[in-house]
Amino acid sequence: MAARDLYIKKTAQYKEMLQEGKKYFSPHFILYVLSKETSREYAKLGISVPKKHIKQAIKRNRIKRVLREIWRKREQKGLLDLFIIVKKDITAIKYDTISKEVNNKCDKILS
């Protein structure tokens, strides 16, 4: 399994997540979750950081790196594809706070 296989890349996959996925809200994120019955052995992640909320590319890229790292460290339970949309500028928030918010929301979704 290559690292590129762990992420949602195609527009069609994003559209499917938005249309068929279940929507959850947190203070800083909108999460779309889609349970797929496939032969895959891993879940996929998609991230969107709108330029409307965070103007500088360096900040948007940092947020994406942080979210990918949280996803990588998280123990995957089930084949839930996750699409995260950032609602606000979270560049001033520490890694631990972001990690707790994402992990708590994912745990609630899975339970």
C-alpha cells in the first residue's frame, strides 16, 4: 500500500463523499464520513482548506500536514472514508488541541 492510496485524490471521489457521506460538525471542521463495503484494507482521507478562510498558502499547507499526521497516527477502526473541511483559521491553535478535536469527533462517529 503506497502513501498515495491513503488519500482521496479524484474529483469524483470528493463529489461522492459530499453527496452520500454523513455530515458531522465540530467547532473548527465539517466532517463527511462514508462507509464503503469494498475489498480495501484501509480508510481514505480527504482534506479541504478553503482559500476564503486562510489566505496564505503556507498556512493552508501546514494545516493539511497537521491533519494528515493526525490521521496517520490514529488507529483506524473500520473502513470509514473521511473528508475534512476546515471552517476557520486554525493556524494559531496547537497541534494537541486539533488532534483532540479530530480524534474525539471520530471516536463519537465510530461509537
